[in-house]
Amino acid sequence: ARDYFDTLDQTIGVEPEDLYEIASGEVVVAWLANDEDKRRPYSICVIADIRGMKKEADDVAGQIDSDLKAGGATRKDVKRGDEIIRIYQTKPKPGQLKIEQIALTWNEDRLIASDRATAIEALLDVISGDSPTKAFSDRESYTKVLDDSMAMIDAANEATATVCWEWYAEPFAMARILREVFEYDRRDDLNVLDLLQRQGFEVIEALGGVGVVSGKRFDVLHRGTILAPGKLTKAARMLRAKNVKRQAIPDWLTINTGGFYRINWGIEEAFWAAESLVNDALGEDLFRPMIEGIRDDPEGPQIDLAKDFLPNLDDQVILVTDNTQPVTPESDRMLVAIRIKNADVVTEVIRKAMDVEPDASKLEIAELDVWRIEPGEDETDDIDLELAAL
């Protein structure tokens, strides 16, 4: 957790080790949107249950106070209702234009820390009933996602297990926050979030889940829910999955498999649903012409994707991960398997594609058609280096 927060270059004064020392119950970490501040339209907030740990919390707050002041921060105490908020203005780093803020308040029951005092003030107003804003736990999408996830935990006969973690996010709001956090800037390039909204993906209202540990059947069990109450339109039709009964894991997997994932998905329908997304992204009606070019170009593979390839893909996709031995940072590998309907037709489609691929070679393996694509020595698989060379 400490490493994660370090990557954000964002501080709230309280470290994960501090929370471990003072939290006697739940700890909540939240990203909050703030549309009023255009320079930094987000804040991060931590709330910890510290009942029975008030002395330890006092000690941690005292240490934070000493550390921040030693680093050049100035402190101002502000009263909000019955609470006192400590607000620290940190000393700017060389070349830094904006002054960072750290805010902290605590009582006998809970501690709140944030990188914005106004976030704590808003929370205290909700707690005291002085704000028209409802508590977040009353949000309909939140209760729906978490209740449905917990119902699936109960259905798995894990109702007596300890709820270890819960999570919830509104995807587009969260994506915009993360884009600002990591200072992602594509200048005049395509705005992917706006593109996805135009193509109907905003139907995904929220997602979240519940995780339990030490249950009856599982050491760790997670159940999640994606809330998409509207109709799937445009490119969002790609999200339409297939509901089937659970099947056995294929017997061709070895005991050394690290991870197994299976998706039942209408691949052919999803492919054609992508048409409006591609055309919108490119700004031209190019999707169908590209498909027709693959079929008709005399110097191309002359593959009829619509007739020969897509209709012969079944609705099951399997992803398998493992590691080569000995394990190194480069030892992870991945396999994707798609069930097919007519092996002869798909084999011919792949052969045509490989015939026009300069880096492809066929391996001599009995009973299987295996093709390998291996870039030459003068080529690179590092996309960043390729883009830098342009």
C-alpha cells in the first residue's frame, strides 16, 4: 500500500503504517471528484475507525505535526462544528507552482485525513446533518452494487465468513480523476473517455465488489457487480456477454497453470459492434472498407472475415497465465484460446494470413498447425522506441 501511494506522488500526512497502528476497525480510502477546482479536480481522503485507540492516534498526529513542520510546513487550526481541523500548507518543491495541502481531524471514534481541507469540511457537515448532501452510503447505485455482490457471497455459502474488503467506483468519474492524478496529457489527440461516452459505454453506471477471507469453501472469495441498467447501444453492444452454465476446466491445462480465466462472449456480434467505435475514433467511415480491403486486395491475404472467419468462432474465450522456470521478471507468459466451429475453414484463413506475414514461419509439430511470428533482429517490440523514432 505504501508503494502504491508513493507512485501517486500525493500525500495526506498519514502513512499506511500509521493506520496499522491506530485503526481498530474499518479503514476507507476514497477518491473524490471536485469540479470547482479546475487545476486539480480531485482529492484523496482516508477515514479510519480508531475507537479505543485515541491515545495512539494522538501520538501519530503529534509525530505527523513534528515531521511536517520540520519539512517547512505551516499549520493552521480551523474549527468546524465541534471538530478541529489541522490544516498544513507544505513547502513547495523547487519549480513547483501550487502549494500542497494536508488536512487532519480526529476524535474518540474516527480519524479523517485528506489532501484538501474542504473535503474534510464537507464530510463533517454531512456527519453533523448541516449539509443537504446525503451520506454516500445512501447512494442507490452504491447500495445496489454492494448488496448484489454480498448476495452472491451468501449464495456461495460464505455468509459466515469475514468481510475483508469492499470497493466501489463510478468508472468515468474515476477515469477522469486518474487521468489528472497521473497528469496524462494527449494534447490534441483523441480523448478516449469522450469517445467511449459517445459510443454508449456510459451505460456502465457503477461497479464494485465484496471480498471475504477464511470462509467455508474458499480461503479468499470475491464477488463483483457491474451496474449497467440502461440499454446497450452503439459500440457498447460489445459488452453483451453470454450466460451459460459453469463448465469444467479443460483437461489440457497443466497443474503448473498460474491463472485461468474464461469468458463466454458473443465474439462475432462484438466485432461488428466495434464498427461505430472505430469510425468515430478515426473520424471517417473506414471500418467496412478495411474489412473489404482484407478480402479484395490482390497483395493482401484475401481473407473474407465476415464469411469464413468470424462465423466460425464460438462464444468461449479462455485466458491462461503461468511462468517459465526459474522465475524472473520476464518469465510470465500468456495463452489465449478460442473455441472454433469449423477447424478446416479457420486453418485456411490462418494460412492465408501467415503467407503474407514476413516474420511468420510454420513449425513442424505433429497433429497441430503451429505458426510462429518472430520479429527480425532489426525490429523492436518496444512501441515507445518506435514512436520516439517518428
